[in-house]
Amino acid sequence: MKEIDFKYGSRLIKADLQYSDRKSIGLRVFPEGNILITAPTETSVEKIIEKVKPKSKWIIDQQRAFELYKPFTTERNYIAGETHRYLGRQYKLVINKIEKGKTTVSLAKGLMTITTSKDNIERIILDFYKDRAGAIFEEILENLKQKFPQFDAFETILSHKYLKKRWGSCSINGSILLNTELIKASKACIEYVVLHELCHLIHPNHSKEFYQLLEHLFPNWEKVKNKLEQSLA
């Protein structure tokens, strides 16, 4: 396997090239953003680039689409003094240990205060996020559907869970799945992800028409997407 590259405007596109016994040139873009070109044995690099270069815009569109599939990398030790996010704000973790009684989590004056007799602080925080996410995500979904009547004709079912490799997804039957981790992001960032998934009800693929619709409904979506990735990555 070797690496080749070619220019698309001012952008340099790099791809892995693999030769095989196939009869035509194949092109794949993976969720990680890497590109694989498979070509018949003995095909020149110049011929391969000639065939693949016209698909440059498609390649970039696919890479942009896969940017939603990004794992969270920040490690947490769940100890006092750490900062944890909720709806775009950072809170310093305070742990009040008690001998017995109900576990509570409160947010005030920049502090996330946990009062508990339990030792598994990570589980407490994850459950807190999970509990809050359901209501917040549902509220945002309903607000967006009221704001944009083009989605009225679609029945949607919203759910969420902790995901490792994506912010959200939408099936053709209207089932929208969100990453519970989004509760850490600002409401504007959550709105972007939800609206992205709603647009898939009209355009299932990341086509030119999909991005035109997203741009029309949410003109600053790229700025918000970048903010989401920078704040939670």
C-alpha cells in the first residue's frame, strides 16, 4: 500500500492506494476520515488520479459528514476539584460524603455538588446526565419541529444513550438517537445535532441537497459544529 495525493483547489487530498485483481477503480472514505483507493494492478498513479480527482468534492463532503462520528477523548478521574460540563458551562466538582441518605446532585455558582454515601462518583454523574438529557433533548426536538413546519409530516421517536463514536443518528422510520454526552454541550450545539438528524428525514444521505437544507435552516451550523467538537473533544 502506498500514499498518493492531489490538489482540490487549495486543499491537498491524501489517500492510501492499494492494488488488487479488481477490474475498476474503487474509492472509499472511512469514518476516521481516511481515504482508500483500490485499483487494478499495473494502473498508473496518473491514471488513478485522473479518475478519482473529479470526485474530490464528494470525498470532502463525506469527510465532513463523518466528523459527527467522533469519539470523546477527555479522561476524567471523578475526584473533587475536577471540572465537569453541563449545557455548555463548566462546574467544579465538590463531593460531600455522608454516612447514609439520598444521593443528590446540585449545580450552583459554578459548582457541581454531590452529596452521597456512595463511592462510585462516576456512576452518579453519568446517571445525572442521563436523567437530565431525556427532558432537555425532547424539549429541543419539539421546539425545532414547531419552528420548522417541514418536519410536521414526520413522526419522530427520540432516545439517547452513551455512544463512543457519534453524536447522533436518524433512521428512515424517524427514530432519532442522540449521544447522552451532548447534555454537556450548549443548547445551540444540541440544536445543531438534532436539526442535522431531522434533515435526514428529508434527505437520508449527506448529499448536496442535504447540506443546502441544513444551511437554509441553520446558516451558522459549521461554526456551532466546530464549537461542539472543540468543547467536548
